[in-house]
Amino acid sequence: MAVNTKIALVTGGSRGLGKNMAIAIAKKGIDVIITYNSKKEEADLVVKEIESLGQKAASLQLNVADAGTFDSFLEQVSQALKNTFKTDKFDFLINNAGIGIYNSFAETTEAEFDQLTNIQFKGPFFLTQKALHSINDGGGIINISTGLARFSFPGYAAYAAMKGAIETLTKYQAKELGARKIKVNVVAPGAIETDFGGGAVRDNEQLNQHIASITALGRVGLPDDIGGVVAFLCTEEARWVNAQRIEVSGGMML
């Protein structure tokens, strides 16, 4: 293994899109740290899968809703970097961890709004800020947004608003971190068949068919449609891609 192997940190990498991203990144020859909130067993299985691909991997617990834990979490990252990867910094931060709350604008509660803010915006904002000293110059940050920041479906006002904030933040991060040659981009998936939001897109046949009908490529997205795009942004081929919003939706709502 080359001594200059890159390392990516994927939040929420134990399941769904994050798992797909982590494995796709490993297939590019990049080592991976994933985080999980509560499902350690699932995270351990992802680590084993990454190791079976010939890359080093580690999993750490992280609740992105609790910014007060970020300092201690990054201390654990530092220990993992030293013990597992024999280095002191990583290269790519993928802010993937998140939840979906479906409620109309009129019915959204303050508690739901605060939960979404903490997980979808405040968490990535301050985790990235605190991780800056651990990211190598020339590395990258990939924020995850949603197609819902461009088009609208009733019930996602608060969620999509947080993602709109992330998209604006991405441009400011790219500008301010450019001196360190750190690239910052945002990937915006369309509707994907996962357990996200209770698995509605995957399990509700009527919803699934409706989304397929308004998508140029005629189907709903799958996790495999997303991970490779995030992995590409971690490669040398993507070195000149910066401050971009890359929507991966098959052409929804054109």
C-alpha cells in the first residue's frame, strides 16, 4: 500500500447513501473512516467490507446533532488516524449524516425545526470548522444537499431550507479555504430508494411511480447512483471541480 494513501471521513456511513459513498470511495483506493449514530454492528460490517477491498477503515460514534461532542469526537479521529492509518490528518470530509422530517410548513413544530437545524446545518457547519486543523491542505469537503433545494414538494419546507443553507455555505467555504487548496462541493441527490424518511420512496409504489414519471431517465434513483459521484470528487480527476452543486437526480422536474 502506498504511503500517501488518501483518507476520507464519511459521517453517517453505516447505512443508506453514506454506506454506498464509503464503499465507492474505498474502491478508488482511498482509506475510510465512517461514523454511526447508534448502529455499531452495521458500521462494523461496512468496515469489514472496506477492508475486504484492500483499504484500511475505522468506525466511530458521532451524534451530529450535538455540536458539544465534536471536540471529543475529533480527538477520537486523531487517535484512529494514529493507530489505524499511521498518520495525523485526513483528506476528505463528507458531511452526509442526516434525517428527514416530513411535515407541511404550516404544521412544522419548533422542535422539528430545531432538530433539523442541528443535524442538517449547525452540525456540518461546526464539525467542518472544528475539523479544519485535521484536514490536509489540498483535500476536499463534500456537503450533501437535495434536489428539493431546487424544486419543491409539499412537506419538506424546513428540511429543504436547511439544505439551501448548506448550498450557500459551500460557496463561502470554497472561497475561504481556497488558500489551502481545499475544494468544497455539494452533491444534491434526487429521490432515492433507501430507508431515508421511513423508506417512503422505496416502499410507496404510487410515490415511486410518480417520481419516475417526472424524471427524464424514467426511474427513481438508487444508492449506487450517488456513491460513485461522491467518490469521483475525492479523486485527482476532480481537482479542478470547486464550489459546484452537482445534482444527481436523473433529471427530475426539468
